[in-house]
Amino acid sequence: MDSAFLSGFVPLNSLSAEALTQAVEHMREVHVAIGQMLFQRGDTDTQRYYLLEGKIALDAGNDSPPLLIQAGSEAARHPLARLKPRHYSAVAHTPCHIVAFDDTTLDTLLAQDQTTAYEVQEFEGNDPYWMFDLLRNPAFSRVPPANLHALFARFHPIPVTAGQIVIRQGDPVGDHYYLIREGQARVSRRNEAGQELVLAQLGPGDSFGEEALIAHAARNATVTMMSDGLVMGLSANDFDTLLKEPLVRHASPAEAMCLLQGGKADLIDVRLADEFKQGGIRGSINIPLCMLRLKFGALDKQRVHILICETELRSSIAAFLLAQRGFDARVLAGGFSALKQSGGKNED
């Protein structure tokens, strides 16, 4: 569906073309038959409904006649019975075509777009699209709007050339997190025998360097540019306060057990295979942290992924990597021993 039709609705008409495209990805289409109820007076749902086609009757539940809203009218430019709890029941007077948005999702998109528009004008007036592209990265869609102003201001451009090593395996703890704005890069790691394993290929919008910053350890991989390009750097301190903290979410042992027992989550043990063999939680999946980038495609984005290791260190890195790619990832608070104490069982 073309995003242009949304520009007639309030407050969607304030969104940029780039943000309208994102809005289409979050909307839900609803078809309502004659006499069917869309919502009821007193409901406290979190949906915002816009009438595209047809006529809706809004009934206040008193002796007054229903208020009829016709698609294309001035009243239809606004959400139907916006106030919560609902003051009206909405019943289809004719067959209706409606689009719905979650309140929080839409408000977040509006806040991000307005914040970004300010940043684009102030910091990136000659190239606005990189910031809008950045917000399509699932990691940045979860950053609180209040953080965006400082975040965008503190990224700085770093020109790079084909063959250039941006970070090298074994280097001391780095002081930057990187996003690729232009160009292609390769992530590789050498094993003890000196053999190089290619872990991933990165392009515009992809990031690297987060593992060493979260673990406060030496760089565990080498990133080599495969073409000329431009990367954006963010200092370690800004990474911690503006990006890592909002993205690395935690789950208490009780919350984790509730999700797991309810069948809504998977438990991923990110320790090494040898560690896992020595004792893991029954039902958990072993994906060592060093292999996680290769396994993204096998994970279900519709499920919650609870990350576990001996402490919270490796699982925090894993949660950040997954969150960047749109997964619902949670670090098990307290690590391996905490879940065992709350009822998790060892492998036999």
C-alpha cells in the first residue's frame, strides 16, 4: 500500500516521507462488515483507528442519534473516538476499510521523526537521508527519543578506503562503536592455528565494535573494508549511556521462568560448546557468542530470546547484537546460577 494516502490523516500528516514509509510497516488493515462493532464504549484499548472507506456510526449510549463519520470527510481525518476510555461504541454503518496503529508505536514514530528532523537540519543539512536510514535500524528505533538529539550530534564521520583495517583482533579495548554509512566490510577472526574464519559481511546500516566496548576487553575480531566508504564513530562513553543502556534489557529469574513455561520464549546459552556440555539448563539452546552472527537467520523474531551465561557479560553482548537486528532479547539477571536457583534444571 502506498504511504501517500496516510498523509491526509492527523497527526500522520506531520511525518516526513521517510517516516510515512515506516508507518506503513507498522499499520494493520481492518475490514468491518455492516453492523459489526469495531470497539465499545468504555474500552481502554491501545489502538488508533482511521477510516479509509465506508461509514462508521459512533453511538454515545444515550438518547442522542449516532454520529455518522464518512470516509473522506474532515472528521475522518482524525482517529475515531480518540479519547480513552472510549466515549462511543463504533459500529459499521456500511462495509468499512480501516487502518489501525498501536498508540505507543505511532507516538514513538512521531517523536523520532520530529527529533530527527531537528537533527537533520542542525547537523546533517546536506545529507538528511542517512539519519532517516539510521532510524530504520531496529536498534535505533528502540532508543528513547530524548537520547536521539545527543546521539546524532555525537556521531562523527571517518572516511575509509578499500583494504583498510578499522579494528584488528587482539587490539586493546577500543574507544569507539562504528556504523557503516557507505561501503562494505568483512568481519573475520583467526583461530589458534592461524586460520581465518569470515564471520560476516557488513554494509550500510550495519555496525561493529560493540563486543569489546560491552566486555571491556580486547577486540575479538578484525573488520576490513572491502570498498571505499564512510563509517560513523561513536565514543565508548556515549555508546554506554545513549545506546547500550536502552537496548540491553534484563529479565529476572522469575520473569524468565514465566516466559519459558508459557511457551513464549527460548533460552539461549551463549557459552562455549565445551562449557555447555559440562552443564546446561534443560531445554536451552547452545549458540556460542562467537557464532551468534552466523545464526541470526535461524532465530524467530516473533519469540522472546533469553540470553544466559555464567555471569551477565557474554549474554549482554548477545542481547545487544540481537536487539540491533530487531529481536526481543533479554539478559538473564544474575546469569547461570540465578536460573538454576529459581527452578531451572541441569541437563542429565
